[in-house]
Amino acid sequence: MAKVLYIDYERCIGCKACVIGCEECSGHDHLSRMFVDELNPGETVATSPTPCMHCVTPACAESCPVQAIAIADDGTVLSASLEKCIGCKNCTYACPFGIPRVDDVKKVMYKCDMCYDRTSKGRPPMCASVCPTDTIRFVDEHEIKSEPPKEVQFKWDFGGTVIETRTVIGLPDTETNRYGYREGDGVQS
């Protein structure tokens, strides 16, 4: 059964352990594929990790003119092949989440591939392994989408174009402003 990244924004403390862990992965050349964003700078100290969303139908792969971006059997959207990528940045323009980056010196795209060398063997990606607050977890896809511990989002509407992602976001409880997991049935977006 496929596993996905589950990210609970309410747990992030902005420590960037995920960024450092990602930089240290073999083959990453000290370029992190994980980013930590400030949600409302100046208004709050809230932060969130931002990995690849691993879209079910990835625009980055569809826009690549040389088919450098492969999709693994489990649905993981892999980083561009070093041998094929021409650094054209089509993937960066096509991604609605702004995730892929292009190394301008090497002329090659890089992004989170969910540590495919680890996850294809059942091990969690490095970001989930080093997160001290369980903000990032590697969990069963069916379980987190059908029986979530709290309201989750894995479908996104971009002006009528709905994109389903394999990265699942645990949403804050904005109705009661309670921290943590709510009781009752999970709600899907």
C-alpha cells in the first residue's frame, strides 16, 4: 500500500531540521528539496514545511519537453533525470505550488522525490525521520485520506482546475481554534 507525506502545520516549530536533513541526503549536493515558509510574516511566527506535493497528474512532468521527470510505480514524482534535463524551467512555471527549482549553474531541475531511494524500501524520507515534532510523517495514503486524524486537504482548486496531491496537509481547526486533533469523523476536502 502506498505511503504519502502527511504534514500537520500546527506542529511545525520552524526548526528547519527537515531542510538540514534533506541537504545531507546522498545525491542532493547540499541543495535542500524541502523548504520552510513563514505563513504570515509580521503577523505570526507560524511556519510550514513545503515539499513537492506529488500531484496525481503532475504539471511539471507534463510540461517537460524532454520527459526528464518520471513517475514511479507508487506515484512518487521523481526529480528530473540529470541526463535528460535541459534546465528550461518549464517545470517551475507549470507547477501550481512553485516547487521545482533549477540550479542555474548545473542547468538541472531539482525537487523533492520523497527520498525515493529510502521510501521505495519502506523507510521514511529523511525529512520525516528527523522532524522532532512529527509535523512531517510518512503514512499510509488510504488511511490518511479516508480516516484522517483531523481535517485534511489533498485536492486543490486553481480557478476551476482541481489538482489532487499525494502530499496531504492536516488543516488547523479554525472553527474552535483548538490545537491538536478533533474528535469525531474526519472531514476530507
